Amino acid sequence: MNETVTAWRDVDDVARDAGDTIKHEVCERYNIDVDAPGADPAAVAAAFWDAARDRADAVTERLRAGEDLTAS
């Protein structure tokens, strides 16, 4: 989606606003600065997926810990 927004950002105000929202959310949720000088799009995507996987693993661990508490 970000690629589409980037392609249309100079043409469409809605795309520009969506791009700004995406950048903000990625920074807030995953601590990734997509505008960092020299940011490689592939590296940004990899960091995003790594962070998403880490968050999912943390949720799984919290659920497992909760199940362990209720089972004892």
C-alpha cells in the first residue's frame, strides 16, 4: 500500500494524507523511520515484518502465560 501512496502523493491529496498517516503509524508502532537518509525500502520492509513478528510472538507468550496461571 505504501508504494501506491508514494506514487500518488504528489498528484492526490488523499494519497499524501494517507502516506503521512502510514509514516506516523509505522514510526509509532514499530519505531521505524521510513524517511531516514539512505533508508533501503527492502530493509524497511524487513524491519517492519521483524517487528510485527516480535509483537505477535509477545502476544502469544502473554496468552500462554495467562493460560499457565489459570491452569495452576
